[in-house]
Amino acid sequence: MDRASAEEIIDLMLHEDRKTITAVKQEKARIAIGAELVTQAFKNGGRLVFVGAGTSGRLGVLEAAEMLPTFGTPPRLVQALMAGGRDAFFNPREGVEDNFEEGARAVGRLRLTSKDVLIGVSASGMTQFVRGALTRARRAKVKIVFVTCGPGTELQTFVDVIIAPAVGPEVIAGSTRLKAGSATKMVLNMLTTISMVHIGKTGSEQRRDRACGIITMVTGLDYEAANNLLRRARWNVKAAIVMEKTGDTYAKAIARLRRADDSVRSALGEDDA
């Protein structure tokens, strides 16, 4: 491989990455089961917690971190534990992934209940930190989803569902940030996106984002100011525009719109514009 050109390595990696999608597709039924477990946890007031080490841990942290800006979820709802703590995200610590007891202690500190779901992520299926976390979570009757690219894991009877895309050997032997990392990211994306759709998070957030975009375009406000204005206008875009252009309160803006048959131009006296 070290003698190959950049283009040849790209072709090789693309060829291998195509296997990732096939491997994930073969796990479709189990991904759906996992997504339903997460959805029910959210509907019952439970939390979702990712647990992993190394690349798997970083992917869990990334997934949790993206929930608030993407779906507007409170920080408590989706959390992540990584072997070695937050510092290990950029500064790997030798041996932390092999600490079964620390995995158990990390989960214990969260005081999980039967309402919660834990997603253990381990590309190899052998990480002791993750196994310790799963063991402690099972004692609390937490629902458990296990995501791995390691074939033949013996945890089938220990977790509620195993999602195991068989991506095959990596281009660089043992480098789980490649196909295994891509497959894991796809699975985690699916689990969170499906559950957020099913609890009604995506529609409202998308509508609010579009509303902010309209306000910034019409009024010239930046995104944050537009968001604040829309909150005061109870997410009524027309009322927000009238409030910004006239200085009216929400009640006065609504009254002005009613007199103008809900036309913003008429409410602002711009019919001839």
C-alpha cells in the first residue's frame, strides 16, 4: 500500500467503503428494534447514554453533542461516557479501555433506571470498559443496545439487541476509525434520528429554523436576534416582522394584522410598494 499513489489509495478506500453500506443495510431490522427502544425511553421520560472507548467512545460523544444543536434537546436527555473521560477525546490514555471496574463506576454515577437506554459501542466487541458499563446497567434493568463490528460476540444473551455490521478487514489492519467507524456512525445516526422523528422533534425544529431564516432575510437581524424576536412573537412569523418593523408589542402586531386581513404589506402600509 505504501507504494500506491494517492488516487489508487482513494479507489481502494472507496471500494472498501461500499461494503459499509451493505453491512449496515443487513442490520436494518435490528437497527429498527434499537430505535424503538430509544423512542420508548424518551416517551417514558428516560435518557439515552452512549458508552465507548477510543474511536467508539468519540463517536458516542459526537452523537450526544450533536443532539442539542440539531434537535434542541436538553443536555440531560442524551449523554455519553468515554473511557478516560473528556480528556481522552483528544489525548488517549493507555489502558483505560481495559478497566472493567471503571466502566461500571462511570455508569453507576449516572444512577440509571429502567426508563433509560444505554448504547454500548465497541468495534471489536471486547472492550472491558464497555462490558463493565453494560454489566452495571443490566443490574439497574436498563435497556441495552450493543453496537459492534466484531463478529461472534458472546453478548447476545446479555443485551436487548445487538447491531453488528460485518464490514470485514480494514485497509489499515486494526484501524477501527475506518470502515468500522463509518458503519458505527451510520448506525448511531439512524438510532438517534429515527427516535427524534418519532417523538416529534425534527418537524418543530426544522420549522423554527426556516422561520428564523425568513426573519433574518426580511429584517436583516442576525440568527440569534431573529430567534429571540420569534420567541416574543410566539413563533408567528408575520407578527414578528410587524413587531420589528413597527416596534409594536405582540398584541398590537396581531391586532394590526387582523385589521389588514393578515397581510404583512397592508399591516405595514406598504400596499403600493
